[in-house]
Amino acid sequence: MAEKVYKINGGYPLHTFEDVEDIYFSYIRNKKDRDLIKSAYKFILKKHDGQTRRSGEPYYHHLIEVAYILAELRSGPSTICAGLLHDVVEDTDVTIEEIQKGWGKEVAKIVDALTKIQRLKLSKITAEEFEAEDHRKIFLGMAKDIRVIIIKLADRLHNMRTLAVLSDERKLAISKETLEVFVPIAHRLGLDKLKSELEDLSLKYAEPEKYQEIASLLKKKQKVLLKSLESLKKKIADILFESNIPFEISARVKSIYSIYRKMYVRGHQFDEIYDILALRIITKTEIQCYEILGLIHKTYTPAPGRFKDYIAMPKSNMYQSLHTTIVGGDGNFYEVQIRTREMDEIAESGVAAHWAYKEGTGYNPAVEQKEIENKLHWFRDFVSMSEENQTATEYMDSLSKDVFDRSIYVFTPKGRVVELPVGSCPIDFAYRIHTKIGDSTVGALVNKTMVPLYTVLKTGDMVEIKTSKTQEGPSEGWLKFVQSNTAKNQIKKYLAKKNEALLREEKVSKGKQALIDAFRDRGIDEKGMLEHVNNPELFKEYGVETVDDLFYQVFQRNPTASAVVDFLGIKKEIVIPTISDKKPSRYDNSPVYCNGADNIAITLANCCTPIPGDPIIGYVTKGKGISVHRADCPNMANEGERLIDVFWKEGLESQTYPVDIVIESSDRNNLLVDVMHTLTNNHINIKSISAKSNAQTLTATISSTIMIQNSKKLQDIFAVLHGIPGVFEVSRVIH
């Protein structure tokens, strides 16, 4: 069928397929690839025949426009084919299998991803949940292949260009989604030209009065400034001609949306916006960029604080350029951007320019995808977030915080640039480097100075993380000041696993105690109980693999402790009561007992200060009874012959015991006060406390003896102390 030619639509020229060919013929010369694209075009003419858009034009015009935008971005044959075919499965009877048969696996995979994005059928309770799930599915579809993102952006751009025919309600909804979902992605990919047009079109339909107001003001301002801008342009050109530096110079007009943000988000008056008109200078090399900058600053006064070197420190979307604002001879301020040709291409087309299709170079989309993930770390986060098991709202929060929001740029000691959300602290930095580094962080140096872990970082800081193999993992208190969702999610994961492990450990301990009690009722002590239950037949009977598994099952009463005893055939001894004239031992008040040692003094060792719940061992002293130590006390490491089994008595909950602890922290004002308040607020009696600081490392050490009921309570208070800002380690002391 013959294609009817449309000349204009909403102010935008309508392109023909020949227009598309004119562009991609300049860089795709392989006849087979050209024929493949042509066959896709002929296919959509046939399959979309009779379908029209709201504007009345044939539907396939939309697909041609998408292909035109993709060709302008120098996309490869598979991408252009997929752009032409991206609606054919959704809107006709064509299957993905047919696409694969006609245009290959790559094209079919891209079209399939785009089709799934289109088929968002949701049943959410609230509008907020619906929106989050809708957007998440869009991102999940785009995360695995950069080409899906590029096509979706081209599709959205043309839809925005033709939005006028829709109802006001639909225009508002689509504009809002464009600003929230597609503009941030375009910005992060460095597609500045495309991003600016999406922003302006969204503003045009979302807030038409403000759009028209700014457009009118801009038109008036341009008339006033154009003459002086041309004069400035000529003077700078003369300077560069004299210096024999190759250059091209052009004017750049600030977008309407950018002006809108300065006026209505930042609160500036229109006349306070200095960079409405700017000069852009293109040269050959980086060195020439700096030479041009020097010549301009030598002639014109630069505005203080307005110089930015994005060549030395590129933006996260690979943007590079020198920016300076100068005062012209007429007293007006003008922004000047200086960059190389390659930098300019990346500034306009971002990732599309960097990875533009290059024929005959062994193009591999999988390698390209991996290169993008390696080059753009935010995209790597984008992909990894898409793989995590989060709710839709959590996922969108993560994207907003870690991918879309404004960023700061800090350095590792080796000079690597790390991008973080505004407000980030060293913990965010540590988790951005690696999860294991974050989990083992104990301190941080910023610009070679020790700082608290809650210190807010700023662009240009050099950050070094101190780690420790003995660090028990992140503190729950870190969640109060970390900013990045990456850090928050990793901390929550670790704490959830830790709490699960502690909960199991507690249940194992209680199951073990139930068996101790059941065996003691039959005249068998703890050691004997362990010998009896470490039994393969018992494990097989109850489907467990270890003694701890058995203890855990006993806590769950599956089996009960008495059932275990009965299975092992252990009978309860019948004891005939007898009258005893034995006097009570003067050592009965000890919290520890030792079988057969009723009249021997039993004392708790001062070196390791054991408390109920600690694994313990007895040491037979010369003439002083039994000294009770923690089982891991290093003082007992070589005392095998004089060690003896001892056990904690029951019912010790009301007693407290001294424990020596050390708290390591970043030094700060009121640290000791905060520690004391934390202990007293948690009903911990402090026997003694002292602090000392280290001026060289800006750290502080607090030593204290506290009274505590048992090891479980001690672990609880350790967790609370870790939550105090600046604290990075809490430990018990062995003298």
C-alpha cells in the first residue's frame, strides 16, 4: 500500500521512512542489515493497516517517528527493528515467535520486554501502590537491556510530541509520569537533548500558564541579549583566532523547564537567572579546553563560585565540560561551556553516543550491557535493585534515593570517584564500595582526619574506611543516619539474619535446659545428658542432624524432653527420703555448683568476670577452692589437669554480677554523658566508669564496670550501646 505523506503535526514535522533511511544509511552500510530494517517497516505497514491514532493519522507513523529518533541516536539495526516492531505484538495478532523467526532472537527479546511493559494489568488497593507497581514493572523491563530503555524513551518522546489531542486529565497524568519516571532515566543516561524536550513538553501540559509565562519572558529576554551575545561571541572568536586554537562557537538557550525550576523551586526572579543565554565552544583536545578557559578568564572577570570542572571530575552520566560564568562588557552575566567534540556528543546523547553502533567492530549487545554497568555504577545499582525482593513502594523509594535524587561525589584514597545521595555519611560510602566493607566498618577518616560515622559527607571529600575482622556487623543505630537505600537494605538484611540466629540460639538454649532438667530428674547431670542424646538412633528417630537441632526441636515440643528420655529408656530413680543431720554449707550462696563439692568455696574469677549464661569451667586452686572462669578465658588455656565441670544454678534472674567492658568511639562532646544516660535509662547499675581520648586519632575509650544479670542482658545492652552516635566497638575485658 502507498504511504500517505503528512507534512506537519502539532508543530513537529512528520517524517517518512525515507527520512529514517537517510540517517541510518550514513552509518549502517551492510545491505543485509539495511534489508532487515526495511522488512520490519514493510511488516508494520501491513500489520497496522487500518489502525489510527487519536489525531487521525495512520498508527505506523508513530513507529516511523520512534525509528527516526533511534536513528538520530545512531542505534544499531536490532534496536531500530525493535523500535519499528515494538507495538506489533501488543496491538495485532503477531506473536513473539514470529518476531524471532523474522528478525532474530535479539529483536524478539527486546520486543518481548517492551510488550510486557505495555501489558500492565494491576489490581492494587491504593493509587500510590498502583503507581509504584506500574513504575516498577517499567523499570524491571528496562533494567536488563539498555536498548529497551532507549526505545521506551524514544516512544515516550514522540507520544509527548503528540499529546495535544488527549483530554486534560490524560495529558496531566502522562506528563507527571514522564517527569517522575522517564526524565530521571534520560538524565542519568546523559540524553540531555531528549531529556530537555521531555521536560519542556511535560511542563507545557502539566502547567500551561507557567509554561507560556516563561516562554513569553524568554522571548523578550532573548531580544535584549542577542545583540550583546553576538558581540561577546565575536570578541571571544577574535581572541581564539589570534591564539591559533581550533574552535567552533555557538549560542545555547536555557530550556523553559530549567528556568521554571529556578523560578518556582529555588525561588529566583526571572531577572536573577544569569545563564539564560550561553556560549558553547567546541575544540579538539582537553588541553585546548583549558587554554581557552585561561584566555577567557584573562580577558573577562569570572563570577565567583561559578566555575565547574566536569572534565577532571565527570558527572555520573559521563558528562564532561568546563563551565564558567563571566561578566561581559555590558555588565551582563554569560555562561561559557568549553568541551571537545566527543564531549559534546556525549553531552547531547549520553550513553547512546558512547556506545553508538559501529559497523564492523564485532558489536556484541551482551558485552555492551556489561560495559555500561561497569562504566555507570548507578546503572549497576539499578540492575541489582531490580533483582532484589522488595515491595513496589520500597523499590521506587530505593530508585528515588539512590538513582534519581541529587548526588555528591567523594573520593577513595586511590582517587576513584564514588557517587552518593546528598546527606550520605561514611557508612553509605562503605556499603557503596562493598557489602563486606560496610558490615565490618569500625571507623572512618575524611580528608585524613578521624570523624564520627554519622558525619555528613560533601563533594570533594576523600574517605577512607577502617574495618575490623572482629566487628560483629552493623549496628541498628546506623539506620538513624545512613541515607542510601543500598546501605539501609544491607543493614536490615544483616540485622534480620542476626536476630534470626539469636532467636534460634535462645530456643536451642531453652531446649537444652529442658533436657538438663528432665535428665537431672533421673539422677543424670548435664555431662551425662549430652552423652546420652548424642545418639545417631535418636537423631534418626526425630529427623535431626545435630545435638543443637535436637535442642531446637525439644523447645518446639516436637519431641518433648520427657519423650526423649522415654525413647532412650532412662527410668526415674526412686529415692527414699532420709533424715539428714548434715549442716547447710556456708558456700550455698554461690551462683555456681559443682557435683560432689558441697563444702568447697566456689568463686567467680575477676580476670574474665563470668555471668549466668556464659559457658564456664572450674579451676581447682591450691587451698582456695574452685575459681569459676569463662570457658574461653585465655588464662585457662593450659590448665587442663586442674579443670573441673561446674554449672550455673537456676533462679538467678534477680542477682547481678560485675562485668568489665570497653567502649571505643569517635571522640565528641557529651559522649560520656550519652553513655551514662544510656546505661541508666536501661536500668544498668554502673560501679565505675572512666574515659580517655586520643588527640591523634580523634577517638575515645570508655572503660566501665557494670552490674548485669546474665549474658543475654549483656548482649542486649551491647546492642543499645552500639546505637550511640560515634560508637564503633563494645567489648568485654579479660584481664
